[in-house]
Amino acid sequence: DDFEVSCIELDTAVDAARRAGALGARMVGGGFGGSAIGLCGLTRVAAIAAAVTAAAARHGFPAPGFLRAAPAGAAHRCR
């Protein structure tokens, strides 16, 4: 909000993901039409993606794309 770098498409995706059960969701990457990330368990992925897709369609936005990522260990120095 402070820097006004989000957009209605990202705000819609984040809101829909949260309402659908994401543990958290936010705009990432600097905005201006960037990306949103949502955190959820494996059992919620399909429902959250469907909710975000439906919200985009209701607003007349293009269908969003999704990339699934699994958490990994923290960065560390190799010895």
C-alpha cells in the first residue's frame, strides 16, 4: 500500500487464496503486475488454485498460471 506497486489482479489473487484457506499469500517481486505467492498444505493446492482462477474469471482477468514449489532447507555455506 505504501508504494502502490500492486495491482487489482494481484490483490484479487491474494484475497481469493486467503479466503480459500491459504496459510498466507502476498504479492512478490516488486509488483506492477508481478506475481503472488501463497503458502498452503498439499491438500489445499487444488482448491486454492480453483478459487484464484474463479476470482480472476469473475473480474474478467486472464486465467492465471500456477507453479508449485516445495519448501527446502535454508541456504548454508558448503564446506
